[in-house]
Amino acid sequence: MDKFTKLTGVAAPLPQINVDTDMIIPKQFLKTIKRTGLGVSLFSEMRYDSDGRENPDFVLNKPAYRDAKILVAGENFGCGSSREHAPWAILDFGIRCVIAPSFADIFYNNCFKNGILPIVLPQEEVDKLMDDAERGANAIVTVDLESQTITGPDGGSIGFEVDPFRKHCLLNGLDDIGLTMEKADAIADFEAKRATRTPWLAGA
């Protein structure tokens, strides 16, 4: 998993509330178990019409936001079913931070496990960032995980809270497998000792 330290990029505004995981990545795209290739289908039903043509009014289809790295969203983002494809699609598009007043629990947890930083802020702070995001290509925002600050286009700074363990994992690029591999030496030592003490468990 890629480390998350400091992220600077365009912030895209998506003010809708209750954006569920089926809106993020519709069910017909859940056949794959690969984490790549889903970005093109992110928000598919809002991004494209029935003939597959882009909807020019959808925020991520607008030239200023095609390379957005941050999403400023409405409350209860990521509700609905617990599909991990939702953060996969967001990450594959290129977005590594989602800011909202609230998230659905499972989606929130899945973001951390996939290298995305979900930030919960009071509605008034989200409104300020939403206003900043409306600036299009000038909506350059910096998210600094180490200092836990968000800096807007005008230089104003907002602080945010994050669980220390999850912060450690993101800063060091550690998913569940990475956390396990940090204990590789201890695991190997245990296995060696077990093989000596109970060789029959290994078929010896």
C-alpha cells in the first residue's frame, strides 16, 4: 500500500448527502477481484448516460476536476452495502482523500485499509472546503497527515482528528498484510521453535 504523508491537489465538490456504495460503484462492476481498472466506472450512473456518453454536468467530467485528488462530500458518504470495490474505485480514479461531515462505518474503515484518508469535519468546515472546491482548477488543497491539517487555496488551515493507529498505518503504507509482515521475524522464530517442540504437527 502506498504511503500517505502529504497530498496536494484539486478538490472536487460533491455536495450530495447519502451517497451510497452503489452510486460509488454500481453492482454490475463487482465481478472483478482486482483493485485496478475500476476508476473509469466510479460514479458510473452519474458520470455517463445510458449510451455510455459522459454527462458534462457531472463534476468529475469537468476539465478542472478530471485529475482531482481530494473529494469534498456530503454527510453519510459511503452508506449502503459493504462493498470494498467502492474505495478501490475511488483510489483507482486517483482520489486519496475524502472529506465529509460523516461516513458509513464500513466504508470509513475500508478507506484506511486501502490507503485512502477519510476525514470527518463539522458541517461548517466542510462548507468552507466545499466553497473552496467550487473554484475549479484553482481549488488546490493540501492535506498533511503528519500535522493533521488541511490548507485551502487562500492559505487558511483546518485541523482534523485521526486515530493514532490508523495514522501510523497510512504514514507507513501498512495494510493488514503489511502489519503482519512487520512481525515476520517473530513469526519465523515461533514456527522454528514449534517445529522443534512438536515436529508431528509438520508431518515429520
